Amino acid sequence: MRKNCPAGAIDFNQKHQELVVEVTSIIIATGFSPLDPSVLPQYEYGRFQDVITSLQYERLMNAAGPTDGEMLDLQIKHAQKELHLFNASDPENRKVKDYCSQICCMYATKQAIVTKEHEPSIDVMAFYNDLNASGKGHEDLLKRAIEEYGIKYIKELPSEVLWNEKSRSKRRKILNQELRIGVNLYAIVVLI
Ligand code: SF4
């Protein structure tokens, strides 16, 4: 029987033990269930290659990821001018969940800031129904995202991601019914 995991990080033969240690902080990592994009068919995940989940985007931006953190290497390179973050797991989207996780707004903010630090020329917009910045330091981070990095927060999730029939290409438009956000071509859409 294997004694360690493949990375050698966990010893399967370890026994339960009680330890008394002095620490300054405790991090409780509860884990999470990733968003299932199939419950949001209006955003055409799986049809358009530049509609991706936040975990996929995380890999894309990671220096150890498939593109060495370089979005330029992807087929979606034309999409680099705009990044749209959809806080799609908001309670108003009850198909996803009916409570506020208190994390996705700040996760989107983190993704937006990392993107701007990576490539300042990208226009980043975060679409949301509700904005929860109630945690310690979150208001400050949000303020920095807006004032320092120029990230735009737009209240209301786009209703759909649509195929652009006219151009007969993989372009598409994002239509926000209320705000008339209009036609935004070549945007990467990240479902958070
Ligand atoms: S308010 Fe923000 S943190 Fe709460 S569920 Fe909506 S997007 Fe997530």
C-alpha cells in the first residue's frame, strides 16, 4: 500500500494526535464547490471559448499555468482588450445558490486587480447584482480597485451573451437590457 501521496506531502499512515502549539493566526480552509456554468445557459459557456469560469481564468493568469501566465499565447488573444467579470453566483441567480457567500465580490475584485497588474491596458468591468464588501479591509480594496486601477463596477448582470449574426464570426455581443451596455466585442467573460 502507498505510504505517501504522489507529491509526498501527506503520510497516509499518520495517526490522530492532539498537539498544543502557539500560533498567531489560524486559517480555516473549508473548501468550496465551483460554479457549474451549465445552470447559466444564457452565457453560452462551452459555445464560446472566451466565456470561462473563474478557476479557468485563475489557471490562465498563473505563471505555472498552461500559458505561463501569458494571455497572448491563447487563441483568444483578440479578446484581450476587455475582461468582463460576471458575479453570476449571486442569490438573485437562484439556480446557482440562494444565499450570499460573502466571497465572490472580493474574489472578482482580486481577479480584476491581478489582471490590471498583469496587463494595465485591459479594460476590466465587474457586473453584479449586489456588492458585498463587509469583511475586514474589503471596502478599502474595493476603493483601490476603482480609484487606483480604474476597474468599472456595473450594477446589473448582463442578461445574455449572444452570437453576432451580422459579423458571422466568433464575435458576440453582451446585451444589458436595462442599462443598454450595448455591443461589446472581443471581451473575455469570466463567470464567478
Ligand atoms: S453579493 Fe457578492 S459576495 Fe454575495 S453572493 Fe452576490 S456576488 Fe457573491
